Amino acid sequence: MLKNAIRPPSFYRSVYGPEPRQKRASSLPGIVSLGVRDLFPNIAPAIYRPGDDLAVIRKATEKALAGVDIGMIGARDTVNVVSCEHGFSIMGGEPYVEMLKTIKDFVQERASCKNIRLRVGAWQGFREASEVIDHFRLEEYFGKGNVAGFGPWDKGVPIETEIGTVYGIKKVYDGDWFIHAYYDDAREIHLHRYLHRPLKAFITAFARIETRGLYHCFPTRSGAFLPRAVFDSPFVQRRYAFACLLRSSPAGITGIDADNDLYQIDRRITVEHLKDYSRIQELFNAIDECVGVVDGGRWMYYLTSGGLVFSAFFFATHDYFDLSNPVTSAGFDLPDPHATGALNPAVKAIVINQAWRGIPLTGICMQIPTILVGKDMADMFATDASSPGLLDVVTTAETLEEAVGLAQQIAKTDKLIVFDGSFGHFNLSPSLGEYLIQKAPEVNRKVEKLLPVWLKQRGIDPATV
């Protein structure tokens, strides 16, 4: 099952990260690749992996959109195709871009509508959206003046909901209609727990900073009522046309899902992700010790290995899918620190070859030995306001090889896993690969036993899926 290491997807330059490294962790001596479907053949197969022909994405999008009602859109109406910047990082971003282009072509042809604008949402910074727009040359396709980025600091618009007034971003809702052009990304499982995953954007990405912060005040499943309240509001529903989402499994892009009823997409995502991503989450839970190598053009928490992000591994201490687990209701108030968002004790050391600044790291690096690669990384984090004092608690190595050797020495293990944006496989050390091969049958049995429980807790009859 262990094969030659696979080079991960490339990524674009950003002011939030160092100059992209020529030396990737996948090229380190001894690193091998282990396919996720070699471990779990029942994981949904991919229709697209990096380097494949994008025609398959266009064809899948057209097929999904064929069943959508767009009769509400008039020829003279203005339509916002609303996207989020993280989608442009999934497997290099090209499949997401192709989906967005196909949506534009579909609406233009079917509704004879030419006033189609692209909105690119950003997480927090002021340059994320513009970098995406420039790198993927989005204005060339959508037209100059028809593409705009937005973030949490942009002008807001009040939205009356059943829980009170919240503030959305005006650029999202300033058209006659908007299309929710999103993705089923499995990030932050320890937060959303597959409770209205595709609605989360309405309280975070499409909301002002004051409203976004509400979601993070609920470090439990209770936060799920917030995005639903926003999406169900009359203000949003009067402008909502349909949703079109890039779909995935740990193996890669599995297709496109489009529907006027976002809750139906939500149900499909819940069922399929609990089947597929749960196996990788439980596999992460089974790791006893290792060094994690961060090697990509995103924030550390959001870089994938085997399709699942580093934060899922970082907090892989128990079952986040089980809604009867005290952590899903009591959250950070539990007296047992290992029952909530405590760091995974299996992570013995971290190597950061390349990652973006802007998310707090100091507290984590005070608990887990962390090695930065290169003076440029150290200089970058020295000016990162979100991680004050970081350089006081980390070590800086000149080369990736030196950093990995030091981390393995500190961790007292040669087990290593690389988070570099990969889907379909893990890049890792042979020792960890052999360990995961041994653990996979046990993990598979565990998931098959727990899956009906997880589904029933979400009101889904296991017999119907």
C-alpha cells in the first residue's frame, strides 16, 4: 500500500505567508504516500484530482444545475454569485473556479441574464480576496467591475431574524438575487459537528465582524441555531435563488450538488461526510504518537492530509460526532480538560515549513514543541499581532531536514505525517504508514457501529441512506 510520495497541490503567493518553498516535505528522504481508499475502499471515489481535466467539473456542474429552478431570475435582474476564499485553496483552487464559471454561464444562458457579478468572501484580512481575484484572473471571465471581494469589515446591512438584529455584508445582498456558491469542506468538525454545515457561512463569511463573533461564543453544538436564523430570515430568503456546492470526500472532488433547498444539500452532506470523513477522523484518533509537518499556503489549522485538516487532528481527542458526548453540550466548561478542545497528546512536535500568519499560535506552541523552518518564517511571525511572543517559545531551523530531525529527536519517534493540502492520500513516514494500515480495519468496524447512532441523533433514519 505504501507508494512513492505524491507532490501536493501548488498554491499562490500571499502577503500572509512566506515565499513558497521549493523544498516540500513530500520530497524528504523516506517519505511515502498511503492512499485513503487503500485503507477504506468504501470512501466515495473522486471524479477529480489535481492535474485532471477540468471538463469533468464543468460537466458535473451542468448536470447538477439542470435540476434547479431559476424561474425567479429575470433578464434584467442583478445576480451575485457569492463565493468564499477557502474554496480557492481546495486542490489548488481550479475545480472551485470552474464551478463558479459554469454557474455564470448557466444563469446567463437559461435566464438571459447578463448582470452576473462574482463576490469573493475573505476570512479576516484585507488582501485575501484581492489575491484570489488576481491569481485566478476572475475579472477576465466575469468582466471588469463585476468582481468584488468582501470581508468582515465591509459595510453592513441589518438583517432581522427571530433572535434579533444581526449584520450581514452589504456586498453579498446588494443584488436582486444571490447564489450560494460554496463547498462542503470538512474543516472545524470540532465546532460544527455536521449541524447545518453549509449554512455556517451565513453567520461567519457573509456577516459583519460583530455578528461573526457570536458563532465563536458558542463552543458547542448550540451555535448551530445562529446560521439557521440568518438564512431563514425574510431578508435573506427574498434574495436567495439557489445553492451550488463543490462536493468532496477524503479521496478528492466527488461531484457538484445544486438545489433550491439548501436543507436538502445539508442532509446529503451530513450523511455522506459521516460515512467518509469520520473514517479519517477516527484514524487520526488512533494515532499514538507522531510529528506533524505543516507545509502549505494556508493557515496551519486548515491544511489537509488525506482530505482532513490539521485542526481535526490537533483536537482529535474524542468523538465529536456523538451529540450525547458531554463536550457537544458543555463545551469548554467541562472540568476535565481532556474532554473538550484539549490538544491531541499524540502530537509530540510540530514543524512549520510554510504557513500563513493571522491565527493565534503562541498558546499551542507553549504546549507542543514547534520548529519553524527558515529565518523568513521567523521574521514573518515576529510581526504577527495574533501570535505575540511566538518566537520566545519556538525554535528556528535553517532547513526543513534540520527541523524534522530535531522534531523527531524531541518527540522520540520517527512517525511523521505531512499536512500539505493533499486529498486522496497521506504523505507520511513508513513507520506511521504501517501503523495506520494495521489500525484501519479496527477503525472501519468502529465507524460502522457508530454511524447509525450519529445519523439518528441528527434525525436521519439509517435505513434510508
